[in-house]
Amino acid sequence: MCIRQSHYIIHFAMENCHYFVTCLRLAILLWTSLIVVLCSSSPSIGCPLEEYEALLKLRSSLNQYSTSPATWGRGRDCCLWERVTCNNNTRQVSKLRLSSLVESDQLQNWRLNFSIFSNFHELRQLNLANNQIIGSLSHMDISGLRKLEILDLTNNLLTESIPLSFKNLTSLRVLKLGSNMLNGTLDVEGITELKKLEILDLSSNGLTGTISLSFKNLSSLNALYLGGNMLNDTLDVEGISGLRKLEILDLSNSGLIRTTPLSFKNLSSLSALYLGGNMLNDPLDVEGISRLRKLEILDLSDNGLTRTIPLSFKNLSSLSILYLDSNMLNGTLDVEGITGLRKLEILDLSDNELTGTIPLSFQNLFSLRVLYLQGNMLNGIVQMEGLSRLQNLCVLDLSYNQLNGIHPLSLEKLVSLQRLDLSHNILKGNVPPHIFAGLVSLQYLDLSYNLFDGHFSFSSFGNLSKLNIIDLSNNEELFIHLDHGKFVPSFQLWYLKLSHCNLDASTLATPAFLSSQHQLAFLDLSHSNLTGNFPYWLFENLTGLIGLKLRNNSIRGAFQLPKHLNTSMYVLDLSMNLLSGSIPTDIGTIFPQMVTLNLSSNDLTGNIPSSLGNMSYLELLDLSHNNLSGELPTGLIIGCPQLILLKLGNNSLHGKMFGTNYGHPSLIIVYLDGNKFTGPLPSNLSFYQKLGTLDVHNNQLSGIIPESIGLVSDLAYLNLGGNDFHGEIPNHLCNLTWLQSLDLSHNNLSGLLPHCFQSSELLHLKFAGNALTGTIPSSYFNIPSLKALDISNNQLSGKLPTKIGEKMSLQILVLSGNSLEGRIPIELCNLRSLHILDLSKNNLSGSIPSCFGKMHFTKPNSANTDLSIEMGFDGVLGFYVSVILMVDLITKGNSYAYPTDHLLLMSAIDLSANKLTENIPPEIGNLNGLVQLNLSQNQLTGPIPKTFSKLSQIECLDISHNQLSGVIPSQLTQLNFLEVFSVAYNNLSGCTPDFKDQFATFNVSCYEGNIGLHGPPMEKTCTSDSSPTVPPEVEENQDCSVEDDAIFFAILAVSFVVSFWGCIAFLLSHHTGQHIRSMLDGYMDSLIERILIAAHKRTRMQ
């Protein structure tokens, strides 16, 4: 039985053997597949080793200023790292998002070896935008990435042109090379075989020429960006005329001047065309655009287009967005050319020269959502009939026009309006109380910079539940009532600006409205006549405040902080108030996120809190014009690495200015002037890499000026005046190629003036009040940009330079108080822009150049003249710094230090206290814009020119202490602005000017020392016989020098001896003797008067 069963089993197995084999094979295959799947999905194995190592190598190539991905290197599987995406099946890297790894504000570049990417065989997307990668694009070898679909190298520093090796990237659909430094002709020969390419961005490079024919091979191209290059004047689109799929074309800012009517004929699929920033100012240049029936977006901004909107645009029936801003469209606002565009949603006509009001034709633009009309010359009353049917209108901007009123019912139908800007007009009168009642969707309202007056209550906004931004600032006659009766606002504001208005005195004391605005982030109540104690409750109630500005009010008391940590406050400006006491010591702990802190111009005392060093985000700090004392906290510099502006001037701080062992990489503007800092300047100034302004004048600093200051390459304004620096002016200052203003005045500097200043940016040089010697370098008069030069009160000698550059724009020249000699060179007359000249207190001799009368010497037009250096931070930060040079000048007998912006209102010539001789040139009277003229304390002779009566703007005229003779011209009474006048101590005679108007204010001291003068305010009265009988034609040219007096007396003596006895004999013997004797008596009276005048002058000279 057993044998039979065994035989049966063997027999069965043999008969079915092939079934067993098949099953066994299937089991092995399934088992193997399972192992493969499990192994490939195991995180312990991860991405391929070569890709893992390539990414680590890529990370190591980044420099210290780069943001290395934090997770790179954690674990073996690079697919789990940030910025890396892998294929789920193969675990190979498919996407690398490596944009913005290098910080853009650092002057560091990334020299990337692109061969690293050759290991990524399955890579589909590579994004390396915004990395400051340098090198040649033609040397970039990524030809092995055959599966790459998207390559983004935007905003780097790559040069040359597209390499031929790119033709191997056959899967490429998107290629972005915009904002690099590619050059050469606009040629895409290297990518003509990329049949799948849909998007090509070559914008903002240095490519030139025309659009080459090689573009026609890119048959799949959908979007082409070529803007920001330097294409030929005439647009030639033959190279892309066959691109039937092209929908987006960007040729903006490409230097185009003209097109042809057929330029866009074949681009029938075009939906967006960007031509802004060219010079297509002829209507014919844009005529061909009207053929593009599918066009939805058209940008013709900033082209210089004139006249009106072209009528041909009415054919663009699909147009939804039209930009015509920043052109020169003029005449009455007329939209006839686009009234048929029923799909138009955005229309920008801003910054043109359009006049009139909004026409009724606007009502046909049914789909309009956004309308920009700002920056035109629209005038009259705001009438909205033309917009009343635009139920979809969301944004209306009429700012920067000349509108002068609002019709009370003009806005009520704009129920969809969300943003309304009427700022910077001349709207006047009361704000109609119910004018905004119908604007139920309104979110943003700006009525700032107008002339509204009267009273306005916030209860007028009662229905506007969506309102979150209100700006009514700079309506200085408008009285605003935030709290009115039982008004409960239905809105929650995010932004409220009421600066330069008039608010209720109780606004901060009983703040029902402000307390209700729990979402308020920015509040500006500056310049609003607020009084009372500091409203610390604002910090407690409005915990979401980002910015608070209460500048220039009369808020008093202690500056108090909230009791709890506040991480939302970024901007705090309490400057120009009456705050007293000390700055809370924990301010840096309470406000750790602070970016801008301005407590200047108060009455704060005590030390600067060291906790300010905890404000690691602080950029702008102004504590100037207080009574702070103590030393500068070390942590303030070390703990605030992002600090840009530091203003601590006009306090009583002492000690060393900065430590010597550290610098600051971010500081741009530093004001430490008007304190008591001692010691030398830091020797490590070169560590302050971005420093542009350094003002430490009026301290007690000493030592030499360190040579390292010449390594602060960005320095534009340097003021070390009013200290105790000694030694020579270092030549290293000439290395500052961006230097605009240098003030080293009132120190103890010695040696020669440097000859090396040649900066093309230099505006101001002031070395006054030192002990400098030698001559004035002629190179100073060959710096075309120089506006003001003050080297007064030194020990300079020699002659004035005669080599003066033709392009000199010098406006202020002050060289007084030196030992300069020689004549005043006529070459100074080449300084056509000069309006202040001070050469007083020198040893100059010779005559006054008559060519001075051909110069302007008028008060410059401040709109066209800029003597300041301005550095600003716009927006919420709100800091704006204007650097102004001080110039020492004697005005109306007193010495002042004038800021140069004040000197814009002045024109002056001061040649006093020299050794000038001869007559005053009558041409000086041609300077009818001259405000001050001082020629005193010289040896000038001759008469006072009658032409001085033409000095119509003169306020100060001093010609005292000379040797002038003759009469005072009566025409001087026409000088209506004259405040200071002196002709004292000359040889003048005759009557004083009529004692009226301005001349009634001048006392005896203005005329004393002139023995021949009569009339008020002198003691001697003026009679008809008081005036000399010198003929008028002689009076203007008579000369009374000492030498001429000697000759005169010699001739007089001889003639007397010879003629006296002859005359006696003649008169006694001749029958007509009595008649001649009477004539001779009159002549003798006149002669005796002349003798007395000459004798008096000679006595004075002795």
C-alpha cells in the first residue's frame, strides 16, 4: 500500500513538474521585486551618493555672507533637505530651489562651478536666481542636464552671451537670464534647437542690435522678455513675426524711437505688449498696435506721447489694462479714443499734462475698476457725473492736481469704491459732513496736503464700516474732532495720520475714539497742538501699535513705558516736545524690536541707557538736542548691528567718542557734534565701511587727523570743526572719491593746503580759523562741482590764483583774514555763479576790477541751487537728513556763521580792510541784486558813483574810512531796503541825503569824519551855499590824492607871486578894474574852499 502510494506521488510529481517550476519562478520574482521596492524606499539609503556629495560641495562653495540651507548635511538622505525635491520613485533629485542664498546687500560675489550639477541626471528644475553669481555664461557647462525643463539664473552677474552648449538642453521649456550683464548682439543661436522653449527672459542686460532671425526657430515660444536692453532705434520684429503662439512680448526700456505700421502685423496671438520707457512719441509709432485684436494688456507709459489718446485704440476690443502714464498727453481730459473698450478694467493716465475735469465719456467704460489720474493739471470742482455709472470702480486717484472743491453729491453713487486719494490738491473750505456717507466699501481715504478749514468730525465716517486707513494730514486750518457726542465708530482703523492739523486739546486726555481702535498699527498726531502729560496709556491700550509719531507738540512730563514687553513697536517719534526726566533704563528691554527711535529736542537728562544695546533691529536713533550726560554706552554700538543713523549732537556727553577695538559695518550717518567728547579720533575708522556722514564738530577732540579716515570710501560729509586737532591736513583725505563736504575749521591745523582735492562730487571746503600757511592752490579753482570755499582767518600769503576753470560753479568764496597780496585778478569775473565774495582783511592792492559789474551777484534761485547734501529714509521711518555747511561772514558789522541754505538769500561783496586804491568803478552799480557791499578801510579815491542808486536790493553799504571826495549822490535815497549805511571818515562835502525814509534812521556816526558835510543828522545845517561849485562833469573824476595836493600847493605858490602884483597894477590902472575885481572875488571864494578841503585831507594823512 505504501509502495503503491509513493509510486503514485512520484508519478503525479513527474507528470506535473512543469507546474511546480513555474510556481517557483513566480514566487522568486515576487520576492525579489518586494526586496527592491523595500530597499528603494528605505530612508536609510536616500538619494544617490554622487548627488549627496555634490550638494555638500555646493554648500561649501558658499561664502560667509551666504545663507547656507540649515538642513543640508543632516542625515544621509538629501531628499529630506530643504530646497531639494526628489523623484518619489527613483529618489533622484528633480528640483533645486537655490534662489537668494547670497545676501544682496553684501558686496560679495559667488563664483559657482556649474560642473557640480552634472551629477544630477534627473534634474528638471534649477533655480539660482538672486545670488550675485559671477562669471561667463559661455563657460557654464550644464549640457549634460538633458531632462532640465526650467532654468532660472535671473538677477546675477553673468556676462557674455548664451553658449552654444545650451542647444543640448532639449527638454528646456523655461529659460530666465534677466537682470544679468550679458552683452553683445541680441542673438539666440545657442538655443535655436530648443523646440519646446515656451518662456525666454533676456531682459535688463546689455544686449544690443535687432531681434535676430534666429528667434523664428523657437516655434513654441509663448512669452519673450527683451526689455531693459539697448535695441536699435527702429523696432524690427521680423525675427519673431512667425511666432504664432507668442502671447507676451516685453520691449520696455529698450531705447526704441520709432516703429513701422506693420511691426506687429503677424503677432496675432499677442495678449500682452509692454513698450513702456521708450520714445515712441509719434502717434504713427503706435498705429500698428490697433491690429492686435486679442491684446489685453498694453503698456505705453513713459514714452513722451503728446496730444490725446489715439483714436485707433478703439479697435482693441479685448483690452483690459492700459498704461499711458508718465507721458506728455495734454489738453482737456478726453477718452473718446477708448470709450468703446467695454472690457477695460485698469486705466492709468497719471503724470501727464491733462487739464479740465472728468468728462461724461468715462461713463461708457462700464468695466473700469481702477482709474489713475494723479499728477496732472485737472482743475475746478470735483464732479463725478462721468464716473457715477461705474459701479465696479474700486480705486480712484486724483492726487497731485489743482482741484479746488468737491461737489457734495459727487461721490454718493460710487458704492464699490475702496480707495479714494484726493491729496496734494488745493481743495478748500469745509469738508462736507455727509460727502462720504454713500461710500460703503471705502477702505482707504487720503485728503492730505490741501487747504481745508473749519471743523470736521469723525462721526461723518459713521457708515464706513470697512474703513481702515485715513490720512487728513497737512490741512493746517482744519479743526478735527475725533470724539463727538456719543459717536461709536463702526470701523477699526489700521492707519491714522492727522499731523499738521488742529486737534482738540483733550484728544490725549479723554481718548474715547482712540481707545476704541484696537487694531490701530500706525498713529501720527505730529504738529497738532497737543498738550498735557505724556500719554503712556497708548502703549497699554493699543498693544498692536507698530508706529507712533507725536512729533512737535507741547507734551510734557516724564517719558513712561508700558509695564509689559512690547514686541510690535517699530517706530517711536516723540521729538520736539517738552518731555523731561531721564530715559527709562529698561527701554531696550521693553521695545526689543524697535527700528526707529527719535526723542530729540526735548529736555531729557541723565545717561543714555545701556539697554539700548538690546535693540538688535535698531536702525535710526536720534537723541540730539537734550541735556543728556555721561559716556557713550559701549553696547550701543556693539549691540545694534543694523544701526544706520546715530544722532547724539548737542548734549553734554563726554569721554571717548568710540572704542578703539571695534567698528560698525552698517553705520551711515553719525552726528556727535556739540558735546564734550575728548581724546583722538578712533584710528580704526576704516572699519566703518558704509559711513557717509561724520559730524563731530564743537567737541574737545585732539590729536592728529588719522590717515585711516582716507579709507572710509563712502564718506561724503566730514565735519571736524571746532576741536583741537593739530598737525597737517592729511593727503589721504583726497582718496575720498565721494566726498562732498569737508569742514576742518577752527582747529590748530598747520602746514600747507593739500593740492590733491579733485573729487568730482566736492561741493564744500572749509578750512577757516586755523594756522595754515603757504599759497592757495590753483587746483581749488578747477573743481567744477565746488560751490563754497572758505579758507578765512589763516596765515595764507601770496597772490590769488589766476587760473580759474571755465566750468567752475563756485557760489561762495571767503578768503578773509589772511595775508594775501597783489591785485584782485580779473579772472575772478569768470565765476559767473558767484554771489558771495569776501576778500576782506588782507593786503590786496590796486584797483577794484571793473568787470565785477558784469557779474550777477544776485540771490540765487533756491529751486535751481542746492548747497546742501541730503540723505533720506522715506516711508514710515520718516527720517530725512540735510547736511548744510556753515560759512563765516561779516554781515552789517557783525561776524556770524551762516548755514549755506541761508546764504541762498544773500549776495555780498566784502573787500574791506585792504590797500585798494583809485576810483570805485561805476560799473559796480550794475549789480542790482547785490545785498551787501563793504569797501571800507581802503585807500579808495574819487566820488561815490551815482550808479549806486541802481543797487535796488542793497541792505548794507559801507564805504567808510577811505579817501572819497565830492558829494553824496542824492539818488541814494531811492535805496528802499538800506539798513546799514556808512560814509564816515572820507573827504565828502556838501549836503547829506534828504533825511527821510531809510536815511532818517542813520545817525551822526554814519557821516562823521567828513568836515565838509552839512545837514541832518550833522550839527551844521545845509544851505544852498553848502554845496561845492565843482562842475558836475569834473565831480565824477576828481582825484584828491596826497601827491596831487603837493603839486597843487606848488603851483598855487608860484602863481600867487607872479600874478599878485600884476593884478594889483592892472586893477589900479585899468578903467574896468572894478568889474573884474568883483568876478575875481567869486573865484577866490571858491578857490579858498578847495584849499581848505585839501589842507584838511593832508592833515588827516599826516
